[in-house]
Amino acid sequence: METRIWKMRRGELKLPSRGIIMGILNVTPDSFSDGGQYIEPRAALERARQMLAQGATILDVGGESTRPGAEEVSVAEELRRTQPVVRLLREQLPSSIISIDTRHAEVAQAALDAGADIVNDICGLGDPLMCELCASAGCGVVLMHMQGTPTTMQIKPTYVDVVAEVRDFLRQRVELSSDAGIDPRCICLDPGIGFGKTTQHNLQLIDELESLRYRNLPILIGLSRKRFLKEVMPGDEQATVKMSLRAAEHGAQVHRVHEVGALRAALNRT
């Protein structure tokens, strides 16, 4: 697999064939696996340091749980949770690459003002204001596919052809983003594993990741602690690592996970 380049605010990031890791830093009280652990900025900072030491390249800060069935939080609350953390990470870890995981332009703007490099949007920049913001900031962008909303997405996800439909959506969003002024080199694609997909949909997308590629853009995969892993690998504590390696074989070059050290070690062995 070739080395690709992901452009962001403060330069370009080389994505080697084995892939890089985006460490998940949830500053929420209700995320499905680590809610409440890193709400306090100093706790978030220590967790960030730990993930960087374990081999994370990017720190992805999120202030709203998007687990299946989650209710939307107010923009004011999301700002209260994320802005102090992003600011502290930039002050204390000046060379780190920081991503803000949000679907709200106001939250993204505040994070970029505080020093974030990437906007990771589960809605694929569906908000026109988000497109304008990312274009003017020159930040990295993750365009993700989701069917429905976090509240409704897992009620009954249905596709005629999940790979074709996700591919078409991502291509449309790339073109719309480009038309809005976003440099295509800033874009990374995410099929949205677990976001409005059944177990079979997820597995099919993982095995056909390369067919989702468009304009030679990098692909991000988020498999960490997803519910479908318990179905396909019941009781396996290494399920995230094993499925991430499977995704890497099929084209993923950015891996968004909680357990950074375990995946980094596994990627280094391949």
C-alpha cells in the first residue's frame, strides 16, 4: 500500500502503509465505554500524554456521545466540555495533532480557534456552515457516512447495496466540499462503521474498503469497542485489534481506537 499525504492546518501528515492511530479522547459523561473518565481537563491531558507515548499520532477530542440511541446535547454544553481541553492540549502538547469530533460548526470553530488541526464530522459536513469554516481554516477534514442520526441510526438500517451507497455518498460529499473551497488533499474518508449499519453491513464495508477510495484520498476506520465485534468475536479482548488489522489489509490508513498501545504493537508486527 502506498504512502498517502493528509494535509491539515500546520503542514502535511504522511500516512504509511501500516497506518497511523487516532486516539479517542472522549470528554463526555455518557460515551458507551469511557464516559466520565476524562471530563476534567487535567485528566484529559494525562490520558492524551499516555496515548501519545503508546504511539498515537492524532488526539481526537469529542464532547458529545454518538453511541446508538444517544440524545443530542446542546452546543453550549459541548463547548463547555471540549474547548478547555483543546486549549490545554495545545498549550501543554504544542507539537501534537488535535482533532475535534463534532457535527456543530460553532464547536468546530471554537476548537480551531483553540488550536485544533482537524474537524472530524460524523455528518460529513452536512452543515453548509461547517464547509465554509473548514475551507477558510484549511484544516484536515474527516467526511463520515451515517444513515439517520445517533438517536435513530440502529433502529433498522437498510440498504440495497451498502458499499455502493456509502461510496456514492462519500464521493458526493468530496465534490461538494471541494466546490465549497476545501482542498481535497485535506480530506479523509470514513465509511462510518456502526453508524446506521448492521453487522453484515460493517463486515462488507471493511472487506471492500478499497472500493470506497476516491481521488486517492486516505480512509479512516473506527472500530474501537463497537457492538458488532461482540457478535463476530464473542469474548475476544483483542477483537478491536484483529478487526483493525483486517481493515488495514483492505486499505485503512487511519485507525481511530481507545487501546492505542495494543494496536500500535500489532501494526508494527505486520
